[in-house]
Amino acid sequence: MGFSTTAIHAGNEPDIATGAVSVPIYQTSTYAQDGLGRHKGFEYARTQNPTRLALEKNISALENARFGFAFASGMAAIDAVLKLVKAGEHVILGDNTYGGTFRLFNRILSNYGVEFDLADTSDVTSLESAFRPNTKLVFVETPTNPVMTVTDLRAVSDLAHAHGAKVACDNTFMSPYFQKPIDHGVDIVVHSTTKYLNGHSDSVGGFVALNDEADAEWIGFVQNSIGAILSPFDSFLVLRGTKTLAVRMEAHDKNGRIVANFLAEHPSVKKVYYPGLVSHPQHELAARQQTGFGGMVSFETGSLDKAKKVLESVKLCILGESLGGVESLISHPATMTHASVPVETRDRLGITDGLVRVSVGIEDVEDIIEDLDQALS
Ligand code: P1T
């Protein structure tokens, strides 16, 4: 089955009770049982909910995964994956991830005896030296937020597996429409469904997709035991969102390429970060590993002053955190999404005070360009 067919039908069987074509929002906390130990597969809504289950079937099918779990946020999903790691074990974390992911390792997991090191996962040769005998997991984001560095998922998976470690990939920026990490050897995929999967900036959620049965059993156990579940209403919203994922991603990609090219030629822009540009150092890898480049574009203005002028002069693009919605959003990673990353690390990665990130929406692209042009001038 093709991607759009799966997106529209997987998990979306008509409701058994009524025939409703849209999976209903099962807004209930518990379920009537037929007798002791006899029920319809649903006992308590932290443990199972039909709307959430439909979404879990849907996104896991899109990621070519056997198992899927929906969480209350992307961070809750990442936290659940990290519960596969125990005190005394070691994780290699990509040195450029969403700031909240770094914060989770740096400020929380480190208190519980989980060891971690940052590494440039895009440089597979140097990554080899980051492995230790107790390395359990390599956590990568590709392309990274916000400087769009691409990691070779097949190469990193082969390396990690040779060291007895698993690989988790945050696939938020590409969505399964443009990148299927499991097909490249990755063990676990995580998402902030808040972004492209939902796509309409009206829900916060997260997802874990994987194939290993024992790990899936543990993630399900964590989901139920801790209870950071996606609500029935949010599950409904994301399920509605994924039905149009293919058409939205095509539109984000088309506009993203046009905006990146426009910025690359603009005299006020010093550098553009977009893997779809042939000038991107990993353009070829991105073209091989992804089936599109998406709508995330970052650019260097040269200074905080210049970035501030752009960010405060836009009229159509909305200044705000988040990404992946139908509307164009513009943000300042250094003070917003990546404020919790130490300044030396930010500077080394290129997350400077002059860096601006655009989540290119699916408006008419000439309107987005006109807006950025007037803000840059
Ligand atoms: O916000 P939440 O749903 O918890 O997802 C966290 C998260 C995880 N992974 C990536 C790649 C992300 O970009 C995010 C959240 N990012 C933003 C809010 C942002 O503006 O970049």
C-alpha cells in the first residue's frame, strides 16, 4: 500500500458500534467489564484507549514499525525511550539536538546514574571513539534542530550494532513521509507529534515506534506505569493530521526549497542551512536517505541585532517556538528552543545569536518570500 493510503486507512477502521468513519474520541476514564477478568480489551484509560490505539496503529504503520506508543509530548516519548537505559549504562547523544532533549540528559537523567557523552553523529569515523563497553544507546536527530546537520543512519546503526548498542532517531523534522529510520537500520523512532504529524499547531504529543518485541513491551509498561499518555482528544487530532501528511509535506518541501534558495541569494543573509541546497555539505547523503528536504530552514544574519530586526519585522510569519504547522513560524534558537544548551556548544554548532530558524508553512510561497524580504530589508 502507498503512503497516503496507509495514512488514511491504517488504524482508521469504521467504528464497530456505530459505523462512524472517523475514529470517535473515546472520552472515558474506564470501561464496563462483563465479569471478573472478562472485558472487551479495555480496562482503564491510562492503559488502553481506542482513539489512542487507532493512532498507535496508524503512526507505527507509517514508520514501518510493528509497535507504537503515543505520549503526552515529544519529551515524554524521549523520556520513555531513555527508560530502556539503566543506571551505570552509557548513552551517546548527538551534539546537536532540540535543546529540551539535551536538558533532559543534562539536568535530569544524569541525576539517576545514566552516563552520557555528546558526539557529532554526522562524523561516523570520530563517533567510533565515543563508544564504551557500557554504551547501550545512540540517540540521534537528523536533520538536526536547528542547523540541519545530517547523520548517515545506516552507518551509525551498523556501528552501534557492532558495539552491542541500539539506535534511536528523532524523526520529527522529516516525518515518516520523507524519512523512515527503521528502513535504514535504526531500532527506535521518536517523534514530537506536536509538529508535522499533527501539523496544525493545536496539539502537543509524542510517539515511539519500534520493532523489537521485548523493548516494545517495556515501553508499553513505562507508558502505563508512568502515565504520560496522549489524551483521546489529542489522539483524534493527530489521527486527523496524519491523513493529510503526504500533501502537507509535499507543500512544505516545495515552499522550503523556494525559501531556502531565496535566502541563499539574499545579500543580507550570510549562510543558509538547508540540506536541499546543493551547497549543503551533506546534500548527497540527505538526497539518498530522505525522499524530500522538508520545510525547516535556518539562516545566519550576522548579529543579534540583525536577527532581532528580522524576527520583529515579519508580518505574515509568526514569531514563536514550535514548527511543522501549516502556518510559517519564525524563531530565534539561541534564546528560545536552544537556550538550555551552553553558549560554547551553541557557538561551536553555529547556533549563534544571529541565527534565525523558519518553519516554512504551506501558505502561498510568494507571500512568505515577500514577508521575509521586507523583514530582511
Ligand atoms: O515539544 P514536545 O512535543 O515535547 O517535543 C520536543 C521535541 C522533540 N524533538 C524535536 C526535534 C523537537 O523539535 C521538539 C520540540 N521542538 C520545539 C518546540 C522547537 O521549536 O524546536
